[in-house]
Amino acid sequence: MVTLKPITEDNFIDAFNLKLAPGQEKFVSHPIRSLAQAYVYRTQCQPFGIYAGETMVGYVMVIYDYDVPEYDVWHMMIDESAQGRGYGGAALDRVLDYIRTRPFGDADRVALTCNKDNPIAKKLYESRGFRATGEADEDENELAMTLARRQETPS
């Protein structure tokens, strides 16, 4: 079972100890850099450890862009020792569940970027409904989706 747990003083060292597989450094920033950004954007973001049971196997940050408005998924990564086990897809599902609660503001658009040389991540994102927007920044292509509103059931 994959869960998200907020990064706190109890688990930030576990996030620092996550490792990317060789060659993946060009695809995603290490959690140390991301946590520095989380501090700067602390009123509009939430960093999470990705857990398989009680073990942190990855990291992801959700940030709300008040200017657009939209939610962004930043720096998602799975430790090299845990890759290929479906944790990335399960974690992305949990991230989208979290965003559906609209913790920072009302927005239906969710965006992320994916390195043009990372077909595995692109396939994962597309499997969850993200589509290329045509926007790019250097080697990063933007993908986005619109979250469907949950239907309220009458009482």
C-alpha cells in the first residue's frame, strides 16, 4: 500500500537519503533542493514522502500557483532501489487525490513537466490523463490535465 506522508522533522533525513538511479539526475531535482523550495513557497506547497508501508521509497511536492491558478506536481522521484514496482503510479494517484481536496485554492488544472528524454515518466503521466500542452522550457515539456469535480450525492 502506497501512502503520502508530509515531510516533517521526523522524516526529512529519510528524504535526503533517497537516491536516483544513475543517469536520472537530469530528470528530477534531489529532495534537498526541493525542500529548500518548499521552505520558500511554504504558504502554497506541501512536500511528501512516498511510502510503501513504513518505508519511504520516494518524494513528491505539490505546489499551488495562485497566478494561474493551478496545482503543480514537482520533483516526483522514486528511490533507485524501489523503481519498477508500481510505486510511481500509485503515488501519482495519491497526489491527485490530495489535489482534489483543493488544499490551497480552487483550481481544476494540474500541471507538471517531464524531460523530453524520459519516456517512462511520460508514459506514466499520460496513463493518468496528463496530456502535452505544447509548452516547453529547455528540455522539459509541460503536461497538464483537468481534474473532474466530484459529484455530490443528495442526502
